[in-house]
Amino acid sequence: MGIIKLLAPEVVNQIAAGEVVERPVSVVKELLENAIDAAATQITVVIEDAGLKEIRVIDNGMGMTGEDAELAIARHATSKIRNAGDLDRVATLGFRGEALAAIASVSRLTLITRTAEMIAGTRIVVEGGEKKQVTSIGCPHGTQVIVRDLFFNSPPRRKFLKSIQAEKAAVADLLSRFALGYPEIALNFYSGKRLSLATPGQAEPIEIACILYGKEAKDNFLEIFYEGEGVRIRGIVSKPQFTRASRHYQTFFVNRRLVRNYHLSRALESAYEGLVTSGHYPCVAIYLDLEPKTIDVNVHPTKSDIRFADPALVARALYRAVRNTLANYQTQRRLSHQLLVEHKNHSSVHSLPGNGFNNWRNESAVCESAPLFYKPESECRQPFFREMRLIGQAQGLYIIAEKGDNIFIIDQHAAHERIRYEEIMKNMERKEYFAQKLSVPQEVRLSPEERIIYLDNKDLLKGVGYELKEAGTSSFLIISVPPGLNDDPGQLFREMLEVLRQERGIRENPMKFYEKVAMMSACKSAVKAGDILTTGEMRAILQQLDDTANPDNCPHGRPTYIRLAKSELDKRFFR
């Protein structure tokens, strides 16, 4: 007797669910796409306990008949394609006929649906892939899918999920991206009873960007349009000065399908090359339309990854679309600010806030109980920097000094940053770290994902100086900030949220977060490249550098100084 057996249907469905339903956000995505394919103009998404307890998606789309509803929960049953040839011209988001069956196999699913022509709707209850109940019900036209107790019959799957915070944030992020991709749809998202996102429908992408990023987005995004070589590109891209600390805020849709693709990301970065500071990335929502036969959407069951028949052609088109838009913007900017050109070119659009030693001097007003530079109670090493003979400053960047047979070139920003970092960390340890109140509270609008991250880490952020007051569904007033972070507090607060999003387990290790805050505060409040220093200010840096635990490097690891030996100079001059 053979040992190879056909798997039972319920086992097949659970295996398939492992590819389609990885986590709660996977369920939300599949149900959202079904609602969009059903021509819905209003969609409401509600999650409880990050979607593990319940996910509810309600739409006003075309709905289904009772017969179609029963087929919809069967595997490989779909209205989207009829034969293999249709795969070359897929125009809908779903087509595999797997989603509802996969979801139903690992949850307790209820499907309620009605077409506009029907008097009564249909209600179907499925538990772990087994149909339990089919009844008639009075309901609005459209479809409502309720998914309860996700992975109730697959406990090991729950072990591999991220934290509740991370799962909630992932759903919020997905909803934000779909809001950008489908501004014509009125989208409401509730986490528990809290409304986290509401879009009006019949909107433009820039209006959605204002909801997600705040009113300032209106003046910081550019519309793009390009058509050529079989590719049509439209959307919005941020101006070079409106950036974020990661690629997370870049959204691409191909034939209205939310996708990830290396070629698109690389083309976008190339278009911004030389215009944004290293480590900063533009915010974009870009829509590409191509002939369906030139893309392969059947790469993975999640349908997030796609392949282009000619990726180089698509990347080239995207590069031209974005680069031309940015070039036109730069030209208009120069023309309209002709009198300010010299001043504008002198400072980078990403130059750090403040004006060097003015910030340094003002810092004492923020932390009155702490000295300008922290001085240890006992010297831990022999004096080194303070014994140097100061020569002067070069290029507004470097302090030149000598000691013995060596000349030292000290990076003024890196050195002062090291001093400020250790001072801030010691103040934190001694609980002498005081928040800096803003003279005028600044409004910041957070995306649904950012809002969840803030609320879940409120105490941690308060511990480093952030105090916020709610001012609406997605708006907050920043009342106070960590010392030195009062320039552009909204942008810097978002950078803090990005740190919290990227760093797993940071709440369990708050010192790691404190270090990040100290690094940012030190960088923003340290003297800058280009600041002209007095002799006294240069001597202060040399003296206080001696009192740090690690005077050789700034907190980011860059060297604070280089040593040039007399023997090396003699060699260069052939002595």
C-alpha cells in the first residue's frame, strides 16, 4: 500500500491560508480588495485587539446573490477570470478565488450580503472552514464580512505574530495607503471604538495627503504626470525639503494595485539624487498604468509583488516623470525667489535648525539645573585636549590646535555633539532632564499608523520631554519637546515615531530609546558646520572634550579629530 495520500480539503485550505493569511493585516487587505472590486464607494473597517479578536469590513458595493455567496467561500471560486488566457489581462485586484476560503479556514467567519435588486440578503457562518449556517437576513445592499478569533484553530500561527501595537500599526498603515490609492472612496477605519481615519470620498490624492500628513502637505507636494512608451504615470511627490527618515512613506500602485517593486524604488531614489540629504527619503503616492499583459501579478498569493516584462522601460519612465517635475519646480523656485538665490544656495534645505552657539548659549535656559557642559566629579584621565595650544579655526568647520610634535584638526560639530550627548545622557540618568515648553504649541497631524504608535508609547515619549494635547481625530498640539528639539518640532516628532516603529522591543528597553533621543538632541543643539567660533568657544570645546567618556568619536561613530604628526609634514616637504 502506498504512503502518499491526498490531503483532506480542510488541511489544504489551512496550508493555503498560510500563504494568503499571514497576519491580521493580510485579512484586511484581501477584504478591502474584494470591496473595491465590488465597486464600493464607502468602506468601513473595524478591528478589535489588532484584528485578532475581530475584523469587520463593510461596503456598499454590488453585493452577492445567495448562490454566489455560497460559492464565494469555496476555494478557487471567482467571478474575475474564466480561463488561463484571462491571467494576461487581469483588471481586478482579486482573481485567484482563494481569499475568503483561506480566511474562513483559520477563523470564525460571517458573511452578510445583498444585491440592490434583492429584497432579503444572505447570511453565511463558517467556522474553521466548515459551513455552519446559511440563512436569509434583512440588511443594506453591499457586503459585510466579520472575521472573529483569527487563528483560533492554529495556535502556533499566533506565536509568530508581532506585538499588538505592531499589528495595529500595520493595519493602520495599509488603510492609509489604500486611502491614497483610492481617494474617490469614502474610507473609515476604527481601532476599537476610536475613529483613526476618515476620508470624504470623491477627493484628490493631495487632499488625502493633507489628512495623513497635515495641512502643510498642500504646499509640500507636487503633482506629476507622464505618458510615453506604453506607461502612464500620475500622482504626487514631495518637494525635496519635505522628507522622512525612511522609505516607509513611499506608495506605488500599478494598475491600481498596491505593490512593492525594487525597480520602482530605485528609480525614485535616482530621481531625487543630489536633492535630498543622505538618510532622508521623499513621500510619494505614484500610480502607474500599463497594459495588463506587460505585468505579471500572479507571482505570489498576496499579489503584492509583481514583475514587469520590461522593468528598465518602466523605471526609465518613472525617473523621467519625477525628475522632470522636480526640475520644473526648482526652476520656478529660482525665478520666484531671484533676490534670495544667493542666500538659499548658501544653506542646505536640510540644514539643521538653529544657529550654532546661539543654541548652545540658550540651552542653559532650558536646563537651568545643568551646567553648559557636564563636568565629572573626578578626572578619569590625564588632561589631553585642554593642554593643546589653540591655533584657530579653518573653513568654519575645524578647530586647529597643536600638542607636542602633532597638529590636531578637530571637527567642531562632531566634538560638540559628543559633549552634548554625554551631558544629556547624564542628565537623564540623574533625572535632571527637563522638557522644553514651546512658546506657541505646534499642531501636528498624524497618520493612523503614527497615531497608534504615539498612543501606545505615550508614557515613553513623555519621559523624554514630549507633551501633546489632542486637537481632533488625527491632530495633536505639541506642548513641550526634549531640549534642543524646538526647531520644526512636528517633523522631529515624526522622526521619533519612526524610530519607535522601526525598533522592536524598544519599550522593554527604554534606555535604547533615550540614547536615540539624546543623539538627536545633541546633533540639533551642537554647533554646526559653518558657525564661526570665538577663541573662548573653541577653548571650551577642547576643555570639555577632555571630560567625556569617549572623546574620539561623535555618538554616530564619526571621528572627532585627526592627528597630523610633524614627521608626516617633514616627509611631505622633503625635510
